Amino acid sequence: MLDVLLRIQRTGRVSEPLPAPEGERRERADLQDRVRAALGRALCIRHVDAGSCNGCELEIHALSNPYYNLEGAGIRFVASPRHADLLLVTGPVSVNMEEALRRTYDATPDPKLVVAVGDCGACGGIFGQSYASCGGVSQVLPVDVTVPGCPPTPTALLRGILAAVRLLPSGVPPRSTPPGGTSPAHE
Amino acid sequence: MLASLQSYPSSAFPSNVRASGLSVDERGWLRAAAAIREGGGTLLALWGSDDRDRDRRFRVHAAYLLADELLVVEHALPEGEQSFPDLASLFPCAARLQRAVADLLGIRAHGGDARGWFRHGGWPEKVFPLRRDAEGEARYPSTSAPYRYLSVAGDGVHEIAVGPVHAGTIEPGGFRFSVVGEKVLRLEERLAYTHKGVDRRFEKLGQSAGHRLAARVSGDSCVAFSWAYCAALEAMTGAEAPARAVALRALALERERLANHLGDLGALGNDAGFAFGLAQFSRLKEELLRFNDDAFGARYPFDLVVPGGVAVDLPAAVGPALAHELEALELGVRELRSIYDEHTGLQDRFRGAGWLDPGLARTLGAVGLVGRASGIGRDLRVDLPWAPYDRLGARLWVREGGDVAARVQLRFDEALESMRLCRALLDALPPGPTRVPVPPAAAGHRGIGAIEGWRGPVLVALEAGPEGSLRRGHAHDPSWQNWPVLEFAILGNIVPDFPLINKSFNLSYSGPDG
């Protein structure tokens, strides 16, 4: 146990500030405020691999490492689309995943955001359109934000997620509020 | 070459490793497989081709790993024939490979499993996308086709259906568990959800762009696949990548192995309830990726390996920085290894879980890391070393345990060995150019590239068409072999141990889905 504690102490804190979106200063606290104002709680992301080569998944994983510390910014990954505000979709949509992707989208409650990740998510990438590939995510779902890159860096992914957060209508009542009730987070 | 096959015409096969080719008839297809099985060989890949435009025949091809060479066996089906002998009784992993060939080309193994593998209903049953007369770019209306899993009957047996969308940041696939209480009686996988038509796409891209597609067959093995592609093309054309380029390719390949092993070691700790392991190893991995960015211009160097060499040279100042980084990394890994080894709660979960008996591993034809953790001492870097491994002397690591603990230990062993290889490469990095021009391969020329990626042997087989085009391209991921093995390793374990056991295999979906 002591060696574990010593290692933790020696490693220290390595989390870095969030990247600023183009032409705008936004620190971790501002982002948290924005998410709280819009949702009254953490932003919940459901990742869907719709046919990716798994390269984008490696960088999505990196978002949770101590350097990018996504959870520290009030954003977390959830296991069910029913718990999600945002779908992070990778891959050209393979023909074999088209139905599963649509069903995942349908299972996600409104209002929902879709972020298409990677060159493949943006336009089908090197796989293009074929008997097996539908092409980019927008061929199947309405897409709010696109994050190009092959694979996009964690910083690019964070910027894309932040851009999507800005599309959230501020003052959506949190899910726990009954219809017609007012939210304490309402601006 | 095996003595019993000497009646068939054979020749040297262009490759980065010692390889020969053999042409056989229908009887020879089985005889060769039986002789290879008898001699302890392994089936590495199996694919088909439509050559009806040339000689009115379909062909099946198989690549085997023998003791001292790679053997590519080719069988031209008799004219008008659309079936070939089933190899699954000799090499169980052939069953799914043959189903894949049937979906793409409409040629079947006699009496094999008739269920589709790649085709889930996304294109019509009578359309075979790899046939020369098929329109590869066409899209078809999707019809949902039911799939018959094999069911287990008995008192109290029930099924758990998982996927294709899984509960984490993971690739999609279908798992059907038959369980009694929490004990797994049977697992059946249904994959190919991420089938993207890679083989057909090679034909569209041509020789000079195919390496970019190869790198995206399985992104976590981008260096291995792009190197295998370039190795095949270079062998076909006689082009030779300069010494500096092959050293940098090996540096990138070993760093790819390191990045994946570090990620897995963290995730394995996490899946056994030790979040500290994930935090520590993901930090080490992130630092490795940042140094990759300095060295190769990308955290994941998808487009580093190009025909004739590498796309970018290592900046002069980065070499010493990498050596320094490796020192710190090795200290970190050794410290974490001793923490893992001495953590009784962690070892309790690792030991005995997902046990793959070495004898069964041989019968099933397990390859790569999973095979080596069950006593199968095969590694292309050691058995059939190509440049620069011929002078590097990679050390073979084997564990006999066959459980999650053995697969964890092997990752530690191999990570430390990769650091040693990286240091050796950096210490003696040859000067000179990093790329030579590669002329187009002449139509009809064939070649095969074989690279030991972090999971196991990665293969790319190519046949040139006219004017720099590709007539046929085929990429093979070692997960093809090891997915069916996982179905056995889980037997008798409890459902809650599946994530841990699955992670200890960490197989690719996209790679075998193609």
C-alpha cells in the first residue's frame, strides 16, 4: 500500500487547462459553468463506434487520462444512450452498423447533440462510400459538430465537444425537473 | 518446404520474410494442410480471388507459418467449380475465414458452416462484392437478416445477448452468452459489424496509395499494417528501403507495441478494480504519445511508413530526448510491475482467470501474444527476422500459465524488451536517406508482407494490376485466429470476469472485420 501512495505522491497532479476554442478564452471553470447552466449537471457523452478503424477510440480514451481529465471538467462518458446528452460517433458508418447507430440515436432523449469524429466520421475518409460503407455520419444522422483528423488529437476532440456545448440552449431544465417546473440552473 | 509436398510446383514468393509459393489441385489443398498441421505449422491467413477474366477460375489462397518459412499455397478451382475442401477440421480458425470468402466471392468450403459472416443483410444475397463483375461502389437497400446463434438447452440455462453497441469506448461486436447462474457454458461471437470493404477498396486506391488504407485496417496496429503493405510492394518491385528508414520503421513498430501494452496494463488493472493502475499507465502512455508527436509528427504515426521508406526523418534533437524518455519510462514500468506483482487483490483476480490450456491453444492455432502466453513460442521477429530485426536480435518471451496473469506478465516482458530494442535502434541509427522511389509493380506480380505487430503476425498480400493498379489486396489481422480462442478461454468462468478476460486478449474488431 505504501508503494502505491508514494507513487501517487511522486506523480503529483498532471492535469492541464482545457484548450481555448478559436478566438475565445474559455477556462475549465467557464466550461463547467456553461454545462451547469445548460444542464444543471455533468454533460453525458455516449460514444458510438459506427465502423471506425479504432484509431479515434484510442484518442477518445486519452480524454480520460490524467492530462486531459475530462471528468474534472464536468463531462463524463455513460454506458447507455438513454443517459446521454451527446453522441460521439466515430467511423465511416458501416452498412452493418447503420441500424444499430439509428437505434442508438432514437434511444437518446431530446435535446441531443451529435458530434462526428475523425476524417471518416466527417466524410467517410479513405473508405469512402461502397457496398459496405455509408460514408460520413451525416449520411445517417443529423450532425451538429464535426471533428476532422486521422485520428483527431485529444485537444481537437475537446474543442469539438466544447463547440457542441455552446450549441446547447442555455437554461434547459435538468431532467429531474418535472415538466413546467423551473430549474435552479435557469439563467 | 515439407517433403511430402514436393510433387507440386513451388517457387520463391516475394516477401520481406523467407517465403515460398506452392500451386496445388483440390486434393493437394487438403494434403498440404494436413502435412503442415502434422509438421506443427500454423494457418496465418486464407483468402480468395476471382480470376475468371483471366482463366475462368476462382482461386483460394492460404498462408502458413512453418518452422523456417512462410508458405503461400494457391488452389485454382476447376473451371465452373464454386467450392473447395474445408480446412476447419485441421485449422479451426479456417471456419470463419471460409465464411468470409463465401460472402465476398460466392465460393464455399464443402460442408462448412453455411451462415454468412461479413454479410448481415446490407447487400443482396446474390451480390458478391469481390467478384470482378460486381459494382463495388454501389449501395444497396439494407434488409435486417436474422442470425441463428447455436443455442444451449438444459435446466436453468439462459442467454445474455450483448452488443453490437457495447457499454464503453469499445468497438462494436455481438456476444451471445449461454449461462447457468453466473457460470458461462458457451460464448458465441458474431462480428463483422465494422466491415468496411477493405479488400475491394485496395483495388480502387492502387499501389501508390494502398499503404494509407492498410494503416487504417486496425488503427492500433497502423505501423504494423502499413509496413506489411510496403514490404509486400517493395518485394514485388525489388525496391529496398534505406537502412535508416527500416530502423525508423522498427522504432515506430516497437513504440506501437509499447503504447498498446501500456494501455492494456492500465486497463487490466482497472478491470480488476485497481483504478490506480489505469491512472498511472495512461499517464505513461500519454507521455509516450507526446514523444511520438515530436519524433514522427503524429501521436499515432498512421502515414509514417510509405512505399520505399518513411515519410519523415527523425529530427536530430529528438533522438537523445527519446533515449532519456525511455529511461524514465523503464523506471516507471518496473516500479508499477512490482506494485502489480505484490498486490494480492489484483493477483487474485488475474490468476486462473480465462485459462487457455497450452494444448488447446495449439489445437486452435492461437497466434501472437495470446499464443505466447500459453506456451506457443512463435514470433516473426525471432523466427523469420527481416531487416532490421535480422541484426537486432529480438528476444522471444514465452509464458506457460495461459491465464490473465500470464498475459499480464507477458505484456510487462515484451514492453521491457521493446524498450531495449528502441534503445539499440537509437544507439546505432544509420545515417543516410529515408526514402527511395518505388517503381510500379508489373501486372500479375504478387507479394506478401508479414510483420509481427503487437497482437501477433499481420499480413498483407498484393497482386499488381496494369499501370500501378492493384488487382487484389488482402489484409489479415491476427485477431481472426484469437477471437475463436476467446470463446474457449471464457468457458467455466463467471460472467463478471468476462471484461477482464476479454481485455487480457484485447482483440481487434476492425482488423478482422476488414
